[in-house]
Amino acid sequence: MKYFTVEQVVEALKTGAARRHQIYDNFAQARYRGFTERAALFKTALDIFDQWKKENKES
């Protein structure tokens, strides 16, 4: 496992170390395999990143 916290995932997305598609794939795989806590971690990180991206695009 590469990411253990929501903050790590969001930071990787912001810096470009990970792409949104990769994180979404991780979310989908975690959900498919029944890892609900991991799926929630990735979903929360995606929501935070999307909001951050939207706010930065407007300014």
C-alpha cells in the first residue's frame, strides 16, 4: 500500500505524483474487493482534490 491517509493521497494528486485516474482505479478496486474503509479514503481524497481543483481554476 502506498497511501495510508487522505492527506497523502491529496498531496500526491496536487504535486502530480499520482493522476486522478490512478486514484479512481484504486477506489474502484478497493470497493470491488470489499475494502470499504480504503474505498472511503480514496473517495474522500478525490472529493477534496476536485474541490481544490475547482477553487484554483476559478481564481
